[in-house]
Amino acid sequence: MTSLDTNRFAHRHLLDIARLGAGDINQLLDLAESYANLSRTPDKKQSILRGKTQINLFFENSTRTRTSFELAGKRLGADVINMSVGSSSVKKGETLIDTAMTLNAMHPDVLVIRHSDSGAPHLLSQKVDCAVINGGDGSHEHPTQALLDALTIRRRKGRLEGLTVAICGDIQHSRVARSNIALLNIMGARVRVVGPTTLVPSNANKLGAEVFYTMAEGLKDADIVMMLRLQTERMQGSFVPSIREYFKFFGLDKEKLKHAKPDALIMHPGPMNRGVEIDSEIADDLNISAISEQVEMGVAVRMACLDLLTREGK
């Protein structure tokens, strides 16, 4: 089978959303839409990437992202290698540049990297000859998460332009929030961030988002409510008085959800902390929650990214 989209992609790498235009995003989402439909058929395996090598280089744990990239590559016919950083030379003092040079000598076609340091994928892209996809870097960006969120919204609401999206919780430490704010602004949505003062960056309004410090105000007439987990692994010091207190004021439950539109869609990038940022009753209600669909769209979006970034003649 040939690719579902024969057009070239304008970029060599996918490092962040900020470098993309509306046309780039639509191209990725349109192709991902086709792959989402394909993934629901009995024969999911394609040969578009046959003979190509994909290396997943994850310096941070991530079952969801790594597995979906692996599945995406295999469904397209690529040879997929998952590098275990915990047992690699990196743990013995090898630098990222050394690793890049080693991997480059193996002639991969695409590298997917997740790293705790912001800018690591950009550095890697300068040292290798293949395409590089950012699977999340520090608190900087997570572009494929924003793309899969956008695809989920578009499938449920029919559009992105003109929608009001409230992103709630730990904005300060969230690369998902940064990528979503950038993408939604590019696509003409209205973006709000909602959270306690300790978890909302001071420059949030400069990123293109309206800032609210109460759920009642932030969720008022929202079309989409996107909850974020507390990223305690990135916190140094105390950002919330207690988990119980946090849920009382910023955890999503039915009472707070009443402030949003009656047909508001609930989203969460995962993994969820039930009873911390979201109530199980909300998360598991398939009439209003798109959380499981986000996981499904993650594979489709990553298939589209792998397809577009490995095309010949780029």
C-alpha cells in the first residue's frame, strides 16, 4: 500500500509546535484521521516504512508514549528498536552527543527521543542525518501530544477554530500545556489556563492564554476541559497545601463541571491521578470523556508523523 497522503512535509524534524503553521498541522491531522480509520480495520499492518529503521530513545519513563510510537512504527512496517537507557552507555557517562554519533553510524531513518532536559531533541537533530521527533523534553514541549489532542477534539467537535479550551492544573511544569497552547492558538481556538497561583507561570498570558485562578471562572462556557496531573517529580518545594485541598479547589468533579457548556468534552493526557485532579465518575463517563479516545488517536498521530518525516527526497 502507498501512503494515504502523497504530499511532502515542509519540515525535516518535529521538535515543537511553534515551528508549524496551520497548513502543517492540518496536513498531519488529515493524514492521522486516515490512519485512525485504518486502525479500526482488521488489517492494520502496512508496508509504507518497510526497510526503514526507527529508534526510540527514552531517557524518561513513559509507557503510553513509547508504546504508541512502537505500535505506530510497527503498523507502518518499520524495524523498531527500543533503546533501554537504563542499561546503556549513557548511564556510564556517555553524553547525548556521543550517543547521537553512535546512533547516526547505524543509519536510522527516524529517532524518537524523550529527555528530561529541555532542548535535548533540538541538540540531537543537529548531530544526526535522520529525522528527529520530540517525544517530550523537560518542561518545554510534547508536540505529538498536542496533535493527538487536536485530532480528538476535531473528531468530536468538528473543528478547532472558535472553541474555548480550558487547560487546568499544573501549568507550570507541563510541556503538554505549552504545546497545546501553541497549537490551539495557531488553529484559532480560545485558550484559558486555570490553576493555583503557584502552578501558573507568570508569563502564561504572553504564551497566548487567558489566566484564571478559580475553576468557576476558568470553566465558564468552556467547550473543552483539559485536566493535567500534578507533576510532583518536577516540583522542588511545596506548591499545594495538600492533595485533599487541591482536589477541593481544582479537582474536576460534577459540581465544577456545571460551569462549562452542557456538551463540554473532558480530556486528560494521562496518566491520571484519580481523586487528585479528576474524579473517577467524570473520567469514566464515555458520554463526556474522550480520555480513551486520546490514547487511540495517539497511535494514529504518531503513524502520520513517522510517515511524513521519513519520506524520500526530503
